[in-house]
Amino acid sequence: MKYQTLCYLRALATTHTATMIECTSLERILKSIDPSARLDTDLKEVLRDFSDDYVNAVCKKACEVAAHRGSKRLEVKDVRYAIEHYFK
């Protein structure tokens, strides 16, 4: 059962193809830091791809953590654990 759950959770983490952060969000974040700064179009795409890859990697590892503790449900504590132990 644990193996099937792990495979299911991994599939959920790896099949989500939507962009996690839009370019307008990147611009809003940048403007909060420096109102006069601008992002190049290519840089926006690189940052968006990087953020998507990071979120997918965290979700995948968090799913593995949830499966390891025998849960079929991904919880905040799984994501927190994955970030604290694998992405620092």
C-alpha cells in the first residue's frame, strides 16, 4: 500500500504543468524591492522556469515525506519538513 501511495503522490507532483508564478507577479515582487527596476523578457522566463522547478521539486519531496509517514494526504508539515531538510 505504501508503494502505491508513493507512486500516486509522485505522479501528482510531476504531472502538474501549470506555471506557478506569472510574469506579472515577478514584476510586482521586483517593484516592491526597487520601483525603478525592470526585468528582461528572457530573464522573466528563466525565473519563472526556476520557480516552477523549485516548487515541483519541493512538492515531490513533500509527497515522499507524506508517504513515508504512511499518509495519503499531503500536509503543511510535509512541505515544511521537505524544505527544512532537503532545500536549505
